[in-house]
Amino acid sequence: MTEATSPSPARRIALLNVKYSPNLGDGLLSECLEAELARTFQWIAPGTEVFSIDLAGRRAYPAIAPSRRAAVIGLLEALPATLRSLATRAALTALVRLRLRRHVRARLAGCDAVVLGGGNLLTDADLNFPMKIAGALQQAAKLRLPVAVYGVGANRQWSATGKRLFGRALQSAKLAYAAVRDSRSQAAWRDLLVPQGVRPAALSGDPGLLASCHFPRPPLPFDAPLAGLCITAPMALRYHATGPEAGTAADARPALDAWYGTAARALVEAGFRVALFTNGSPEDRDYLAAMGPAWILAAKGPVTMTNPFADPAEMIRFIAGCQLIVAHRMHACIAAHSFAIPTIGLRWDVKLDSFFALAGRGTFIADTASLDASALTALARKAASEGVDRAALEELIANTRRDIARMAAALARAMQPPSGLPVKEAA
């Protein structure tokens, strides 16, 4: 009998990610990867449990409440580079040593394999992910667990320390499979990690593309079509943007303040009702709460503000009920595309360009600086009339499912046969 017809005993597989980030796009892709990997393993080892370990030590989606995140980002931006580096490294060192390692070690008890993914994890903003990933993978290495990397994004803006931490962590891991979500990430992996002895990475679909496979679509509205305008704070765009497009993300706040109001009006002119929403990041929620009433007044039409979403399922119910999404945030666009909802991307980071190119929607991404009211109205009408290429979307979803199946097969081959005996820790 083949491996496919001779199932193995049930396994436990841990995903390392930032599932419980307040940015619900991270939770969306984590839940999609959990569900699809568990579905795939039913053919290999029925009853396999797949669960996430949050790299910040979180255990649940955060309550919708005031946050210090925006203040912390503002403080970091105000610090001189040397002092900023010292402050963040000290804080991260304490987090990794005092909390994260213990958290990961406890959650890995009884696990058979580890998956790092998905999301924009191989990035280095003040050593955040290099230190967290290195600390988590060290625990996996001690337990000699096979590791896969799946669907992650990688950029090239790594510090020397970040590059060393990523390289050592992945080179020391029992790496059974590696795949990244776009060609830019693949090139960064090839140039920055392969010379350090890490195996090359294949390409894979983003798990968020499977949103329509694992979340239900709500009934469509009976009245005018709804456009979701995703609001992202200028501070977030400035702090996280990477690549040559980052300069356009650093627009002065007054320009973006005015643009959102103009955009809401332009979408009304295109025939839509408009709902202003966020992916959940506290700085985005604060920005919408402060500016939303003025944008509604400026739009002079059917424009509303959504309540904050408690979890990815709530966000998906909203997105899947729209007929158009306009957003900087990549996973708002990915989730919409999965449900065949037309999207307009607002350029700020190369990862968004990569996704729109992959989805064949390169004509529907633009800089806010060049997307004035008349241009947005025309682009929204064009997006609505053309819709989404269903055949291409179905192929993208099918390919992503095959990518996850390949990763699952590689992990299954790398797992130790169940023995019932405890695994000795490496020295």
C-alpha cells in the first residue's frame, strides 16, 4: 500500500506565527493555514492536531481597547538610531528570555513538527522578528523537531545582526521544507540565507488565498453595492514600508487625511455605498475614530464607519459582503480576491505589488499621490464592471492547496516514527 492509503498515527503540528496580532490579517492567514494543513493531514494521519504558537506569547485575539502601540511606535521613531537600537534590543532580549522561550517550550510538548509561516515574518524592524524567530526555533532544535517554512514574506532590509540571527536559526533547524510567497522574497532568501548554509526556498501561495475555502460567504446586500475602504494610519505606513515604494508611503499626514475623504466621495460617485473599516491595528482604529466623521461629511453620500472586528471571522463576514475593496493592507485585498471581489490596491510596500502581479491585477494598484477623485471613480467602475477572472482565481487557489500538500508530505517524511518515548533534548 502507498503512504496515501496507509495513514500514520495522529500527529501534533505547531505553527509559529503572529496569529493573535491586533492586525487581523495575521490571524486570517494563520487560521487558513491551520485549517488547510489539518485538512491535508487527514489523508496522511487522521486526527492530526494543528495549532498556532504566537511569537509574541499571546494566547487569544486582543480585546478591542485603547492601546499604547501608536505611542510606542512614535517614541521609537523619535529616538536617535543608536538609542532606538539599544532600547528595542534590550526589550526584545527580555521578552525572548523571560517569556517567549518558556511559552514556546511548553506549547511544543508532545509535538511532532513545526511550521514557520505565513506572513511577512522574515523582516527586520528593530530586530523584532529575527530575535523572536531565533528564540522559537532554538526550542524546536532542542527537541529535534522537523521544521518547515511556508508562505512567508522576506525583504532585504536586514541589519547585520538580523541577518546572522535568521541564518543561524534556519541553518540549525531540521529544515524539511522551505517556501516563500513571492519571487522577491525568494530572491532575498537566495541572496541572504543560502550563502549561510540554508536550503533554497520554493514558491508557494499565500494561505490567505484560501479564505473562501474555510470561511462562509454571507448573503449579498439587496441595495446599492458596498465598497469597503480600508483605513491605514500614516504612522503604520511609514514605520513598516519597505523597498523602493516606501517613499510614497511616507506622505505627509495632511495629504493622506485629505485623500481618504476624497476617496470616499469618489466611490460614492462611482455608485457605491461606502464603509470605512480597518484590519484592527490600534493605530489604524485610532486614526479612523479621529478622522472618520470628517471624511463622512466630506463624502456627502452614503458613507458609514464599521465597528472594530473582534476576530478574523468578523472581518471576513464584512469583506465577503462587499462588492469592492480599496486598501493598503495586503490581507484585506487577499481575502477579498479569494471571494472573487474586485480590489484596488494602494501602493506602499513591495509585498502588495507582488500580490497584485501574482493575481493578474497589476492595473488595479496605484499610489494615492496620483489617484485623484476622478481617477479613483473611473478605476472603481472599471474594477466593478470587469470583475475577477474566476478561472485564474480557481487555479491560484488549487495551486495553493497543492503547495500546502507538498509541504505536508515533506513534514510527514521527516517526522520520527511515534515511539511513545520522550525525545531527548540536544546538548
